Amino acid sequence: MQIDLDLLYSWGAVAKKYKKHEVIFDEDEVANFYYQILEGSVRMYNSNEEGKEFTQGLFCSGDGFGEPPLLIDETYPSKAITIQDSTILKLSKDKFLKIIDEYPSIQKYFLTLFALKIHSKAKTSKEIINQKPEYRIISFLNTFKKKSGNGTEKIVIPYTRQEIANFTGLRVETVIRVLTKMNKCNKVAIINHKIYY
């Protein structure tokens, strides 16, 4: 579910075009807007001093992002950047909060969404403390497959080895080595450099 576009526009939301790799907001920036993607995709991530990145989330057309800090007067915990040319609606914090107050169905949606995010973060934390790289990668692949709605047939995984490394907290060399091993054991199929799971 997303917030109805007509409702967002009627409350003053503005569509803005972003080029690929354009920053939407930085980590620790004051949270002033609710964002909803009309087209394109966004990656939220953290990075350390050595440049190692950890992806917190990927969002695509129809998804909203950046909501939690709006509700608790906090800064954004991650950096958000487009991963392709995108058009994104921006709605000011005060109007977003008024929508939440006036529409109980939207409020219920966000409660469910936040519960799902908390649950997902707890599972991710469990996976990160597990030191077995194959377990981390399989967990990531299972999560993606479940989210895509395809439970039985093999599907193409649309992420690069680097993106999988960013999601799992592993080095890209480790991801390549483990996926090669998994391919030999028929746990994944690698065809023309694409991963099928």
C-alpha cells in the first residue's frame, strides 16, 4: 500500500525529478519530509570511514521511505540515494503528521509497516552475528524471494555481487567465492553472470 497520490497532492506534495546517484538526504540530516517514489528506485545505506557500505533498504515505485524519524523528531539514520533516474513525491513533515492523524487506515498501515521493519531488522541482526557467509547470503536470497511473491520457482536475483555484499555485511570477494561454491552445489544457478535462486 502507498498513500493515495491524489491525497498527497491535495495536501501539498510536490514531485521532484532526481538523476541516477543523486542524494535525497544524508545521514544525520534533519528529517523534514515524507518521500514516496513515483518511478525509479532508492537505496538507503550507511558507510564507515573505510568506505564500506551497509544497505539498510531498497525502495522502488510505490514505496514510501524516510518516515520513522518524522514521528520521533530524529535525524535520518541513513543516507538515501537514487539508483536510477527517479521521480519522487515530497510532503512536508507537518502535513504528513496531519494525514496520519486524520486517516486511521493510513495510521494502521504505518503501524503494520513499522512492525514489519522492526521484525526484519531483528532477523537481519541475527543473520549478521552468524559468521557463516553462506547462511547470510541464503537468508538474503530467501528474503528477496519471499518479498517478490515467488516461493517455488527459481527467479533471477537483480542484485550485483557488490549489492549483496552491502546487504549482508560481507566483502564482495567473499560473496563471489560463496556464490561460486553454491552454484557447484546447485543451491543457486549462475547463468551469464546472473544469479537464479
